[in-house]
Amino acid sequence: MATDPIYDDGHPELLAGAIHSYMSLDGNARAVVMVPQRDATTIALSWVFREAMQNQAIPLACVEGGIVPGQDDWGEDDETPQVACWWGVFQRRQV
């Protein structure tokens, strides 16, 4: 499970590679990832991540996902505004 792991251009490929390297080859194995959709950049990075997951040697397919509301603690003030969070459940796809 990874939450809020993507906030820089290199992170989508790094995270996808780490999941691919360490996720069990068992057909029941799953990886759960959640990314706050703070702005256009994090939304775009979420899509880059999904594509990177599909481009692994053994592709990792998003089999379930959605958007849920969350509280964001990113920032310098004491407010915790709501932010939409994309989540996805991935499993290895046999090729």
C-alpha cells in the first residue's frame, strides 16, 4: 500500500518499478495506491503512474479504482482542506 507517493516527475516510474520488483508473483497479490489530486500536476502524474504500471515487464493492471474525498495536510497553515484522492488496486496481468 502506498499513499501520497507521487509529487515529482520521476516518482511515477520509480514507484511503478518498485512495486513491480517487490510485488509477489502470486495471482492473488495486489498493490493499493492512493494519490491526492491537488492540482493539474498531480493529476497528470497519476496518469503517468498508471501507464508506467502497464509498461512493466509483467504489466500491472488497475482492476479497481475511484475517487474519494480526503483531508489534505499539505501546506503551511493549520487548515486541512478537502482534496479528491484517486485510488487504484493493481494486480499482475499475464501476457
